[in-house]
Amino acid sequence: MQKNNFSVVISIFNEAVGLISFWESLCQVLKNEKQFNFELLWVNDGSTDESQSLIHKIVTETSIDNITNISIEFSKNFGHESAMLAGIDNASGDAIICIDSDGQHPPEEIPNMIEAFLNGNDIVLMQRFQREDSSFLKKRFSRLFYKIINLLSSIRFEENSTDFFLISKQVSEILKSNFRDQSRFIRGFIQSVGFSKTLLPFNAPAREYGESNYSYWALLKLSFNAIFSFSNKPLRISIGLSVLFILVTLLLGGYTLYMYQYASEVPSGYTTLIIFLSASFSTLFIALAILSLYFEKLIKEVRKRPIYIIKKKME
């Protein structure tokens, strides 16, 4: 009987301090699943620490019957989404599992993901129900993000879904050929393609090594990518505000002309004028900011810059 082959994409950026510990825990899980073959793609997203040396050591010195290691090294840092996509592009398994190397995506959950896939699911989303080292502010930010994107988007995204997921080969082929956006939100892409899907809850442990590479600015940038990739409603909102202020302007102008023609004394309008002008210009700049974000995305797509550049690939 032929074994199922699974690809595991591991995104790495300056994770040298905990990489060997992660590899040991991942290896322990996978080598016990002897009924499957595993292809591990270590994608180094331009790390500036010793990550690549450790990856090279894992690839060249490890020999386990059901595990094959592949190193993919970027020429520079292209971002986490690009690293995941590079791994997916180079994977050959019947299904692909994306996992981070920071220890907050427990390798122990992989057998459950495989079981869900073998039960007929093309997409297995890992839904974080608890994060042990998450601050109150990050939790509120995450909830607010999903509320906003679900309000604006025609697609409903699962709250607290993560970049820890499994996709079938069929779904990966769709990502390879159709979803080549310069600004990406891969966990959103895989939820938008349809196919059979299931969610598995998991607890994200606190980081044992190093610090998170995701700053609040990076999270905010990812949020904007997600919102403007899946919704045109911000454009419609800006149009609606423009129409509203045109109507208010007409009413205010008509009222002023009427009072000038027929009132014995024209009332003072300084306060009204200042408030109206302030509100008008604020609305105008908000609309321009929304348009600028869409123009930025459009310009990136027109330029067709490479999503990633592979410096070296080693098997």
C-alpha cells in the first residue's frame, strides 16, 4: 500500500535561538507517524542570525526514514506570507501543512490535522482558543480585526484562525496559479476558495525562546492587506460620505441664501461654518486615504515585482 506524502512548510525569520528545540519536537511527532512520508521545507526568510547554519545542519546531518528535509533560502527578507507561499510553491505532498518555527504552533497537533484531511477535508484551519503570552491589547486588537473584516467583507472569516493550517494539493494548485497578489493574506485566501473545511481548536503556548517578530505595526499592515484585499466597501463608504456632504452643503447653502434674501437680520454663522469646514475636510482626507491604499495595491500589482527570490535551495 502506497504511503500518503505530506509537505510541512516551516517559515523562519531570526529563530536560531529556538530552532533546534522546535526541530526536535517536530521530529519526535513525525517519526512516530511511520505510515506517512514527510517532506519538510525550511524557508529562511532572510534571517540575519544563525538560522541558516542550523537549517543546513538539519538538512545535511539528519537521516530519518520517513522524513526528507529541504532548505529554501531567500536573498533577503520578503515577509512571512511570501515565505509560506514559497514553501507551498515548492511542495510536492498530497497535502501541505504550514507551521511557524517559534513554538507557538504545537507540532503535536499535526496528527489531528492529517486525520481531518483523510476524513475528506481539503482545508483544515487551526483556531487558537487561547494564547498564553498574549497581552490584553493584542487580544482586543485581534477581536476588533475580525469584527471589522467580517463587517466589510462578503466572506466570513473564522475568528482566531491562524497561519497554522493544512491544505490539499488541489487547493495549493489554486494558490500557485491564481492567488499571486503582491499584498497577501493567505489564511484569507484559503477561506475564500470554497472546498470542504473544518476547524480544530488549539492552545498556543508561550514562546520559550526569543521574542515575536510581529510588531503592532506589522499586525496593522497585515490587517490593512486583509481588509483591502477582500472588500470594496471602504470605497463605497467614502462615496456615501461624499454624497452626504453634498446634500448638507446644498441645504446649508439654500438656507443661507433664503436668510440673506428674506430675513431682516442674517444670523451669525461663524461656529457653523468652522464646524462644517472641519468636518468636510476631515471626510475629504479620509476618502483620499482610502483611495491611496487602493491605488497602492493597484500599483504593486501593475509593477509585477517578484513575491520572493530564492538565493539557494538544498535537498
